[in-house]
Amino acid sequence: MERLKILLVEDDAESRALYVYMLALAGYKVSAVQNGLEAFAEIQVNRPDVIVTDIVMPVLNGLDLIIAVRSDDDLAHLPVVAITSFGENLREQARAVGATESIDKPTELAKMREVIDAAVSRASSQAHSETQQIDTFFSPTSDSKPT
């Protein structure tokens, strides 16, 4: 099985290095940038399987990054995990604008893996459900007969 590609968005250099190390240790393929603007540019070139983003950052914060991703039809399906050290209120805001999952930081590797895996699973289930709805909508019913 191919390793999941994670784009880590974290403005603090020490935290970024620690999370890159932790995620790589867990078997993920990780690239990292320091703000939402860099992340959006990176997503266009190297599409990740999951975005893990801090919320409070300069230039383009995590909430605005999530909004930008959810507003782009080509990216809207990507799972996004929001991470923050500013508590539940900010995590709720992240989920309100479209984060698939959220987590407090600092966090342990096991918890981060659990949340990332849950985000991927949830996004995959949503995509499958949407495909089924489209298939149902466009499938002919037994009542319809060609004329």
C-alpha cells in the first residue's frame, strides 16, 4: 500500500520539524510549508492525500486555507485536519468552515495518527456516499420505458 501524502502547514519552525519527524516516523510521506498561502500553492503542484494545518498563522491562516480548499471544486474532497493550541472554540470554528477533524496541540503521535486516519476514512465515506447518490439519480427506474 502506498504511503499517504500529508501536507503539513505550521508556522512555528520547531513544531513543524517535530510534526514532520513524527508523521514520517508513522509512515506518512510528509511535505511541509509555513503558512496557508504557501500551502495553497503547494496543493496545486503536489496534491496531498491529507492536509494537516495549524489555525493561527500569519499571511493566510488555517481557517482561510480551509475555506479556500472547500471553495475549490478540485480540492473540496481533501480531508483537512486542523490543529491548534488555542482550545475548543477555535477547533469548533475550524469544523464550522469545513475541517474534517480537529485536534489540540501538542499531541502524541498515536492520537495524531488516529485523527488523520479518521479524517481520511470520513472523507472516503462521504465521497462514496455522494457517488451512490449520483448513481441513483441517473439510473433509470423500472417504471421508465423507452418510447
